[in-house]
Amino acid sequence: MILNMKTNFSPLTVTAVALFFALPPFAVASAPVTFPSDTESAPTSFREFVQISDEKVPIKVPTVIELPLDGRSFEYPFFAVKDLTADGASRFVGNYFRHFTVVSKTPMHIAPTGDPSWSAMLDGDYRSYASFSVPENGSGMAAIALLSTKPVTASSFTILLDGEVALPNTILIQADTADGANMVVLNTTKMTGNTVRFPKTTSTNWKVTLTYSQPLRITEISVLDEDALRATTQGLRFLAVPGHDYVVYMDADRPVTLTTTEAGDLLTDKGVVRITPLASVQNPAYVIADTDGDGVPDRSDNCVTFPNATQEDVDQSGAGDLCEDFDRDRVVNATDNCPNDPNLAQTDTDGDGMGDACDGEESRITEKNAWLPWAGMGVALLILIGLVFLTMRSGGSPKQGEPTPPVQ
């Protein structure tokens, strides 16, 4: 569950983003560094973790504590808190990421495009997204115009994606100058990460052009406003129980969902204990997102949903061959039983895994060898005749022990 709260005060724009959710965790403290015993159950989506031992939390009754995270930035504000001493079995507890920023940032909006979903890219909600489908020719292009009422000086753009989504192939960034001329601030470049950087540029009209070969879902577009004045307070809250040790996982590389305990009221500031900041360490259980398990990270995989370690792309379209639909029958090659011949119904009469549209050989034994049924019937007829013969023969002889009839 994610809560987003935004309040505007002139001349400052006050943005408060509240995220309340939970996920799997791992632990570590400042010094010495120790690891939880249940490493196997540690969430693999997080790059770092912090261990909070009971001596770090001087409480006598269950109390909401806040782990300070000031000065930290996260691609995805998802966290996981694990109670390591909950009735002898670790469990994930509800948490709330409190992020409060007062900025003099110039607000931006997306130019009207006729698609209302595009506004999701600037709504601060990491669960919503703008969706861009792949056209039939296998390659798509999205041109996103960002407008502001006052000039914005920027040097980087960050594009966050929904889960199981590959990065766009390329990105091109243009901006209008003060005299109305259009200039390229970042020429067409292959995307290798979520953030791209370019020389500091000032404009009120930005255009981001993306090319992609797989369905694209953008959750947020973040523009680094160089002139914005920021005062940020942030921390992670959860209800701590006296004598319990906790592990907090952070810095996720993808959206994460986890079942947790009920969180209670974590929004109210009264009674919250803000503990001493603790250093985080790398999570040894972290595994970069790889949905199909082919060894190629999602962000650079040309076919995210089907394993293709070799990344074959015969037509050089940017999309892996397995994710394409060469015969345009609306069935991707990976699951198409005739990838080169249209057969939407996927009919496979002989059940050999090859669709009838491209199957020139009959795989059923009886259909492939037409004589077999006749041979079977012939064998059955011979057996039947043999049985009748034996029955008739045994019926004409006296049974053992019976007197032989006298000859007349």
C-alpha cells in the first residue's frame, strides 16, 4: 500500500510522499557487522540492509521507532522490516517510509497527449504507470513533452519502470532555448541504466523521445532541478517490541510486494522515537532482477519474459526473437507452435508440438501407418478363429472318467 500526500504552499512547493508497506528483510549494524542466521529467507530485491538490535532501541513497551534516512536517495522507495525474534520465528512487519521535502522546485507537467495515463509519470505514485504498447512492426517510439511555467535548469533525467519491464532501447532529449530554438541536449543514446546525464541546460519545454522493442511501463520520470532548494527529512517507521532484533532492507532495484503484519498508526508523530542513524551494508542475498532466469538482467534483457541467454535477435529489431511474432498471428514465437506460419488457433491434431499449419508429417502411429489398424483386425480375427476351433475340438471328445458310448 502506498500513500502519497502533496501539499502546495506559495512560494514553496511542499511535497510529502508517504509510503506505507512492507517487504522481506536482512540485517546488519554499524560495528561489528553481523549477518542474520536466516540468510536464505532474505529478500533478493534489496541491495542493502541495516540491523537494529534491541540495545539500540531503549524502549519498555511497544513503541513506534523511526530509522533516520536523511541524505539517502532511492530509485524505488520500497523497504522490508523483519522481526528476527517474533515468537521464535522471524516475520515481516508493517512499515511506513516518511519522506517530507520542502522545495522551491518549479512544478512540471506533461503536455496533453490524449492519453490520461501519461500523467502517472509525474504523480509520485510508484504503483501507477504510463503504458506504451509495441506496434505490429515490432518497434515503438514515445515522445514525452515536459512543460513548466518557469525555466528549469536540469542535468539529468531518471526514468523508473514497473516490474518485469526492460529499459527502452534509446533515449533522445531536446529542449527549447530562451529564443525559441530547439536544441539537442542528449543525442540518441542507448539506455544502460535508469538515469541519464547531460550538460546543465535551462528550459521550459523538454522533449524526451524513447524507442523500445518490448512493452514499456514508466512509473515515474524525475528531473533533477539544479536550482531547487531542498530541505528533506525522511525515515522508516515501524512498531518495535522491547527485546526484539530487527533487520531493515532498503535500496530495491524493482517494485516489491510482501505480506506483512498489520502496521498500526505510523503516521502520527506523537510518541515516535527517532533512533541514532545506523550504517547500512551490502545485502549478500541481493540478486539483480532477472524475471526469466536466463542470466541476463531485466534492464538489459531483449526478452524479459522468456529465457534467451544468447539474446538472439535475427532482424536486429531490439526485441529478442522469442518475444517477437514473426508470422503476426498474435502468438509470440516462444509459444507459437508454428512461428513462421500464421495459426492463431494453434491447432495440433497429432499432438507432436508442431501446429498443423507447418506440420507436414503425421506423428500418430496409426495415422502414419495406415496398415496397422487392418493388421490389428487381422490378428484379432485369427485369434477368434483359433478359439472357435479349440472350442469345437474339445466339445467332441468324452470328458475324463465318462464311459465311452457303445458302438451300435
